[in-house]
Amino acid sequence: MADDNLPLFNLAKDIVSRPKLTLSTQARRMLFSTGLPYFKGEAFRKFLSDYLKEDCALLNEETTLQIIRDAKGDENLEAIYKILKTEVKALVDNVLPTDSFIPSLFNLLAEYGIHHPTRYKRVRQLIVRYQLTYHIPALVKTAHKARIKMLDGFRRWLGENQPVAVDVETSEEYEWGEVITFEEEISSEDRASILAGISESSIIREAIFLLSSGSMVRLYDIPLGGIWVSFMEEHPNETFYRLSVQTRYQGSYDLVLCLNKKFTHDGLRDEINWLIHISTSKSGENLVDNFGGYWQAYKMWTKEYLPSNSIEKFIERTYRKNSAEARKRLYFLWPFFVWSAAWAHVQFWRRTNFTMELADKSIGNIVIPSHDYQTGIKHISIQNRVKSTNLKMLLIDFHKQFVEGAEADHEVLRQGSVWQFIFSAVLNSEGEERGIELLEDVIGASSEAEEVHREAQLYIKKYQENGYLPKRLYFAIRRFERWSLINKEAALSAQARTLNELYDTYRLIDIEKKYPETRPNFFLHTVFTDSSDKFKSALFNIVQKQHDEYYSAEDGVALISQLKNEFELTEKEEFFLARLSYRHLKPEDTAEFISLQSEGEQRADVVIRLEDYDGLSYLVRKPVSPKEISRLHQIFMEAQMPVSFRPEHKFLVAISERGHVIGGLFYSYIDDQTVYMEKIVVSNRYRRKGISEGVMQEFFNRMRSEHIETVTTGFFRPEYFYRFGFKVERKYSGLAKDLTKD
């Protein structure tokens, strides 16, 4: 097993994968330990699961620590959690058997969080989920025990609080009392509680570490007067204070300190568990502020500080401006607010395993960004939770509290039915297939006389006809529509520039993996709205094909290029079809479609026209025939760069104004995110004219459009490749360029 080049390595690996080869627990542990370094991710999950199912006593202290030492990042952590999740789901009658290996998995998670402090928050979330499984009391108890063990170990790692520090400038000693400054309005009782908590515990160091990605701050890092404590708000059960911490060299940090006034210990622990569980990130949204730590002895806990106001306060503040522009802004933002808030409430319902919902669904209990391209949706309070009957009642209550309540107070928000945004939020949260099933359940659980019944039927009908527009895409389209209304005579280049800006601003590229039809859908609903119905219908068919089936970037280009053969395109359609296929085209770039023969099939490509240093034009595209590939091979030979082209190689060539191949490169795919660029060449006559730079940049652009993240190449001409951002990377044998950082 020490050398994977040996002929017997695979046999040895197979042997250590078989826990049934021995009945001895000690021998199994030796087999397991021997094979452990050679199984990662999903293979590790199966490896560990097979052993645990055969022997629930496998994970002693030594074996547990070996698993933790070998684990890097989250891959093996998630594998452990998958095993736990599967075993809990398989419990019979919600009873934890005495011979179950579930407790050893919780212990493994706890040790993982202790030995990998940067993963502590993630492990805490995983354990907390099972502290909330009240229908399995033994599981709750087991999870709680693991949580306490991990917390104690983590705080030992943080170390004891430093009571005295020495000023590096004056050499004078100082204590926490000299560091903290309180706002005058804070009561003496609360001042004493806060000072005691900060002085006697590591509450500040823990909060900063957990809420700022691993920064460690001690007393000597904070100058005299470096902490300012100010009052934020008071609730029936707690009071919130803002702590602004200024350090000498690490910058400043803001966090919220909460003082418990009336919560019982068990009630507060339950509340904190829900906060940790609900804050699991989804689509970049946490739903509640990230939790820091709870210190029972001082009746206080910490969470992140994010300056924000409820939607109610934002609407009232904007309304008071009493201007037509301000009211128009509220009118356009209202659908975004409805969609976002509905999504947040459906997500809360989902994260409680569809058992609970928030009692307060008003505009006063939620924070939503005031720009429809931003993230940051948060429930202000989740204390008042009620049992959920079904989705129908949740949506009706949301419509009554959030929509009807706000529209009754602010007439400017009214714009007809907004049920479509509520239903879209359900699909946004649960996925299209499951979302439609849930809406059909809503229809089945309501009478024809109910508004929700009629609106859900209408929504599903429109969905079947027109498909689903993801949230970011929908609001990017709406913003383009508003821009085009005030700029009706905009030049094609101006429209293209606006499309590019919106695509970046709304981060539409991020949703392309889930919705591969995003780009054609965006163009269909913006620059092609004034095209003929037949053209739009054909493009919509492409949208549906890309939605229902997997298409590579090359396949997508081929589909779109068919429109050129089917229709007599206008100048505008020609212009934007090229940009639809190829996102990195600049508004001023010249491009056109060509057909080419590939492996007996008719394919398509986009041709880019560039200029060399002398102002002479040349084209960059894929080869259109074997003859052009042969000519590229000849140029390599002439440059004394012997190469061998193989079937898996792809090519990009530079073509002179007279139609001759004058250079190019070839490459191959390593995996879905990496390509290996073999070599690049330019004919002797055309060198030092910037052509290789043009070909290289065009190659990078094409790879980005295919969501390739890394381009690698050999260590042959490093000084040349350094100019393009290639670097020596430990992970790769030659040079590598990260395309995501450009």
C-alpha cells in the first residue's frame, strides 16, 4: 500500500476494503487504518460505512484521530454527515438501538470540530440539526453530549482569557476595564454584566474568530478605549448591544452582544439551536444573523452585526421623501420584496422539516436588500414560531400579513395580483418539479371559490406555456425593459453593453449550471422582443431544449446557429445571435457564424475578427476542415516544434485576410473544469504582430464561456506564459492559469 505503482497495489486496496475478512475488531481497525489514506470523498463514505456496519466498535480514540488527521477541507466531513443522515433516516420507530454506531459518528464529528477549528461552525450546524429532532429523545441526548464535548474542546483551543496586557508603546499594564467605553444611556447593571463577561471569558475572541473567518484577537491586540459599547434595541426577553472593536493591526470588528433577561436556560438553548440551524446558507442567504457563542454563566451570547433596516422602515423612509421618483422606485421594488419574503418564509418552513412557520410574516419582521440584484434576506426575529398546517395556509397567511398589510398602508405598492411572485418563490425554494407538485397540492386543498386556488391554477398554466424565470433573471429582464423605455433609439452597441452589465450585476452566470437556458432566455425577453413571432418561437424551443437536456457550449452554438439558416435575419438579430452564443464578445467586436465539418457532422462556430499591431485584420476560429489542421501542424514543424495531434485534441486557428492559416494552438480537456493547452505557434512571417496574444486571449474567453476554471500547460516557455498570468502551482506539474480571477 505504500507505493501505488506496485503491481499488487490494487489487490491490496481491494483487501483493505473488505471488513468481513476478519472477526477481530482489532484486526479490522488495522485494515481500516491501512486503507484510510487511499479513500477520499464518496469512496471514503462507502469505506467508512462498510466498516461501521460490520463493527459498531470500530471507532476507538486512535482510529477517530487518524480519520481526523487525514481529513482536509469539507469533503470527508460531508461524507461522515451523509452516513449519519442515512442511519438516522433508517431508524425503526424512532428508537436508537444499543448497538448503533450513531453515537460514535457524533463523537467523530465532535473531535473533527475540535481538531479543525475553522470547521467548528459547520460541524456545530450538523450536530444542532439532531438536537432539534424532538421525536427521537435518545438522538437529542446523544447530539447534545457531542455538542458540549466539541464546545469544551474548542474553547480549550481558544485558550483562557488574558486579564492583563502591556501597552507596546508605553510599556504600561492595562486591563479590560480600560479598553471598554460604554455609551452613557447604558444602565450600570448592564455595564457590570458586560464588563464581567468580557473580562472573565473569551467571549470577544470566540465571536471574532467565528464571525470573521478565523481572526484571533487578544487583549494586547486592542488599544486603550478600543471597544465601544452602544445600545441597539430591547426585546421582552433580551437586550442587544453593538460592540465595535478596534485593534492595533488587524482592523476593526463589529458584533452584537445579547443579554438574556427572561429566557430560561432550556428556552434560550432551544432558541439558539434554531438560530444556528436556520442560518445554514442557501443561495447565499442565511435567513438569520450568524451566531457566535453562548456563555451560560454570564447569560449572554454573540451574533454578527449587519447594519440593516426592516422593509417596513425602508418603505416608510422612502415614502417620506414624497417624490415621484421615490414612489416609482417602491412600485418597481415591490414584486422583488414579495418574491424575496415569500422565499424566506418557505425556506424557514423547509428548514424546520415542513413543521413550523413564523407567526410574524409582516414587513416589519424581515430585512431585504433595497436593490433587486443584492443578497442579504434575513428574518429579524424567529422567536414566535407556530406549527405549520400546510403550504396553502402558510401562503394565505403570508399574503394577508405581508402583501395585504403593506398595500393597505401604502397605496403606491398596489399593482394588481402578486401571487405569481409568491408561487415563483415556492419554485425558487423547492425546485421546479417539486414546486409545481406543492402548488398542485395547494389547489387540491382549496375550493374553486378561494383566490389561492384560482391564482395557482393560472400560474401553473402560464408555467406550462412559458416556463420558469429564475429570480435574478426575471428582475434583470425587468431592469432592461425600464432602461429601453427611456432609451428607445439606443444603438446596438449600447444595448449590448447594457446586456453585459446586467448579466454581470445580477450574476446570471452563477445560475447557468442549474438553468443552462439562462442566456438565451435573457436575450429572448430583451433584445429579441421585437423579432417576429416565428423567430421568438424557434428561440423559445431552444430555451426549452437547453432546459430539459444537457447541451455543451458547442452544442448550444450549433442550436443557435440553426436560426441563421432558418430565418432571414435582421442586422440586429445577426448582431445579438453572435453575442448570445459567445458571451465575451465586446459590443464593438466583429463576429459572425460559420459552419464546419466535424466527425461527419455539420457544426457551427463563432468567428472573431481581430487586428494585429499593423492594423491588419485576422480571424480566430476553429478549423473548418482537416486541411487547416494539417496546415497548423506544418507551421509547428517549420517552427521546429514537433507535435503529435491526437483524436482528443481541439484546435483554435488564426486566419489571415486572404484565408490562410497563420497560427493557432491545440488543447485537450482534463475534466469539466480544467483544460491542458499543449502548444501555441504563429508562422514566421506573422510573428511580433500580437497575433499569438490575440489567439491566447480568445482561447481564454472561449474557455470561460464553457465554465472552465483552470488552463494548464507544460513548463516549456515559462517566460512567455508568465505574461498571460500562468503560475507555478503545487497542484499541477507545469504552469496553471486561474480563469476565475481575471
